[in-house]
Amino acid sequence: MMNTPPHNCSLVRLAPKLVDCAQVAFVGLCWEAAFSDSGNFFVTRRGDVYATSNGRLLSELDFPQGDYPDR
């Protein structure tokens, strides 16, 4: 998702059949985010931490909103 303009995104649970796929959570405006190594968590640049299993918002980290000096 990096180097793309901000856009709305969602967490989606994939299934073998397209009709079984479901939106787990609407994340909203998102342009940089990452999954944890285990894949159990999704963290947005705003600092929102979601559980990927159910889309529940677990925490809101206090990330600075600007660019980091080493980028």
C-alpha cells in the first residue's frame, strides 16, 4: 500500500468460495499499514491496531503523524 494515494480500505476474511468472503472491519482512510509477523494484527499509520481474526480495534497507539527523519 506504500507509495499509493490515500484510499479507503477494509480487512477482508478470504474463503475458498467467493460468496463466503466477508468484510471483517472497515479501516477507513489508509495509505500505510503493516501486518504483524504472525498475521494476527494489522497496524495503520494512524496507530490503530486491529485483530485480523475478527476486525476488532484493539488499541490506538500514539504514533507521530509526520515523516520520520531517517526516511
